[in-house]
Amino acid sequence: MTEEFKSFDKILHIGKLYMTITQKIHGSNAQLLIYKDEHGNSQHKAGSRTRWLVERDDNYGFARFCNEHREELIGKLGEGRHFGEWAGPGINSGEGLKEKTLCLFNWRRWIGKELPTRVTTVPMLYKGAISLDAITEAMERLRTQGSFLVPGYMKPEGVVVELDGQLYKNVFDEEETKWREKTKTISDKAELDVSHLLQPIRLEKLLSKDEAYRREYPQSLSRICKDYVQDLEEEKQFLAQDEDSLRLEKKALGKQIFFFVKSVMNAL
């Protein structure tokens, strides 16, 4: 141990800590990276919380949105990493939005500036000295007044508190609000009809391509189902015209395909 003298660090006054509170958006984490390539040309990458996205492996259509609005996003946002929440119809609660929207976290940077199409910032509810009362008051405002992102939407998720560069969340309690009560829309209750996708002849043709399907059955059941769905996709057999409808159609198919494959295999 060194004998060099070392003084104790100065204790800071807690009243000087700066705190901000923004509304927590119930969507899917997203990031947009805008950068210059080796030739000096502007490029972009769309990402989720854990990976880069492409349209064939997307996250609720975020990569497609970034590609479709590429020039405007690059022109108005500029170089850097832009983090936010991709929210709207079909993503968690939907937040009362009519179309999917990127809600940027760094609201300070965009004060008074024009943002691209379908891009906004998370609503700022408080900025000032550290205060637990301010958190309570912000939650109460959301509970009684509803969302500050979409006026009239009465199911906001909660708040995000930024304190000394660290983020903390506070969400409404399930028992208090009952916002997470399992309710089903008419479309949820009425199971989609996917009988047109359950085609015995198609399945028999698939089985004929690889004898291992039958030889290894029932261990091969999952593989058969997966390859069958892939075959449907390649031949564009799904009727859905958009990503959200396709997801519901695949979900309905997933509930029936195992029974369908089993019945055909047993008959064979």
C-alpha cells in the first residue's frame, strides 16, 4: 500500500442534482445509426434493442420505415445514433397512435427543430431539482389526464426518470389501473379461418422430397411444420396484405398445423 496522501472526495449537495421525467412509451426499443461510409456517402442502419434489422428480418416494420424515409431521416436527423421507442398499432399497447411512430428519447436535441415524418420525441413532464414529489405528481397527471403523446389515450404505461445520466422507470401497478387486464377484441375472439392453408396434397409433396420426414417421425414433426410454412411463404399462399395481418394469420395457422400434420401422417 502506498503512503501517498489522498484526500476524501468532496460530498456533493443532493439539491444540485438535476432530474428530468418523461413519459414511458410502451413500444419496441429502436435505434437508427446515420454515418458516412469510406467514400463520404451518408448511410443508415436500423436496429432493435439487440440486433441490426433488415426488411426480411424486421421488427414491426422499423427497417422498412427507415428505408422508405431514408433521405428525410438522414437530412433532418443527421449523423449519430438516434435511440427511441418504435410504437403504434400492433406493438404492445399501441399507445393510441394511428400509425407507427418513432419516439426519440433525446428530447433536448430536438427542441424547436423540425423532425421527419412519423418521428417525434417522448413527452417531457418535468425538469428540475431531484424530487420524489415530482415523480408522484407526474404519475398522477398521467393517471388522471392520460397520455401526453396522444391526448385522450388513457392507458399510458408510466414514466422514465433521468438522474445524473442514469435512467429509471416507474410504471403503473396492475392492481391500481387494471390496464393489463386480459381483454380480447372481436378479431381476437374470432379465430382466423386458415383452412385454405391446410392442404394435404401440398403436405404429401413436401414429404416426398425427403424420406427422413417419415422415417424420423414423430421426432421430425416440428421440422415438417416449419418447412410446410416456409413452402407456403415461398408460393405466397398467405392472404394477409400487411405485416400485422400476416402475424395474426401465422399465429392462427400455428395453432392448427400440428394437428393437421399429425392427422395426415397417421392417415399415410
